[in-house]
Amino acid sequence: MDYLGRTTAPFGDTLWNDIDTHVVKNAKKFLVGRHLMPLYGPLGAGILEVNVDTKREEAFDGGIARTCGRSMVDLLQIYEDFWLFWRDLEEEERLNTPVDLSSVDQAAQTLAQREDEIIFFGQEQLGIKGLCNSEGVITMARDDWSVGQDAFLNIAKGISQFYESGIIGHYALAMGPDLYYSLQRILPETGVMEIDRIRGLLDGRVYVSRALMGKAILLCGEAQFMDLAIGQDMTTAYVEYAELNHHFRVLETLALRLKVPQAVIVY
């Protein structure tokens, strides 16, 4: 089934390939949350929900076995629309110039931002939680990261707490641009930038996301603690031909699977 409606679009593979290239380029450039943890999938566009196991075990009673410690979460469909206007396409064909796909870039960037917001904060109206507000995540006081070595000491304390709790693996830090750029300074009498010391502590796994303005999050992104379930990865569908113009949708389906909330520290 052509659920993306591409076969109904009145143009060929060349334009579709260009659109796909722009979507992938912008996804790689702007997505942050999915770089912090493994991906589970793609599972397929038709998958509506996925299991999240916390303390999974099987219970046996009277010839009946059931799985305990398991819940199901919906894979959200998130999307952003864009248009290509018929006059632009006609002019570019007549002049033999490349199609202006800046509207594709903008839609893909907006969708990437929306994915990060879902991963970090969930969706309040649907009762879905993210990394920053799920029950059981650790909240740690943040000192003033714009002075001294407070940021480095806060991160080191968080990693030490993970080790003490047996949460061991690849650690990563994500923060808002306000905090990130406050770390672009040289510590007195060291000649070393504070951000570089933190990168060294985390083997370079430091990320910045607009979705995290005023916040930072330290986590252990191993599959036994969390992952991101992908049904349909980011792609583009043809929606309709309306008033001579072409309506598209960039979409994906996903769900955060936070199995051990204690593997997340929010500053």
C-alpha cells in the first residue's frame, strides 16, 4: 500500500530524491535527543504501540503464565507540512534551474525540534512524559555554570552517583544553548575551556538542543536503561493537489522507552 501517496504525485523520482535528501540532511543536522540513546526499530509505519519493560518477569498460576513489569506506550505520529507552488515548479523547469526546497528544510527542522521536545518533555495533553519530567528521574541542584568550575563539578558528581547506583555505560550530556555558551570560557590559570574539560569527562558526548533552554540533562544511554522506538522514521508524504499547488507532509512515529528513570539526572 502506498500510504505515503507518492504514486499519486504528478512528478517523478528526481524531485522525490531531492526532497528526501533535504529531509535527511536536516534531520542529521538538528536532531539531538535520538543521539543520546539507542534506536529500537524501525518497526513499521502501522505499529501503534510498543512495550516498555521495567522489571520484567513471568508469573505462573494455575496453568496460566503472564508477563509482569511491562506496560504499553503509543507511538506518536508527529508531522510538519509544507507546500511547493506550481508557478515555482514551472519557472524552474523552464529555466532549467534547481527546485527551491527551502520549505522542505524548514519543515524538517521544525519536525526535528518537535521530536526533541517529545523526547525531553513528552506531550502534556496526552499524558506522555519525557526524560526531564518522568517519575523517578533524579533532580540535582545546578550551581552557577557561568563561573568557576561549578559545571564540571556538577557533572562529575552526577557520574559518580550513577556509578554508586550501578548505572554504568556511556554517559552523555545535553543542555540548552544558554548553558552551553556560558561554558565557552577559559578557566583562570589553566588555559583550558570549561566545555573542553566536560567533553573530556564524557568522551566528547556533549550536545546542545533548543528544546532544553535553561536545563541540562545527564544520562546513561544504554539500551537496558532507555531507547527510542521508531515506527516510521522521518519521511515525506504527498497529501494533496489543491488550487494547482502541491501539499506535502514530513512525518514520523516514535515513542520514548524509559526503562530505568534513575539513569537520568536533570539539572
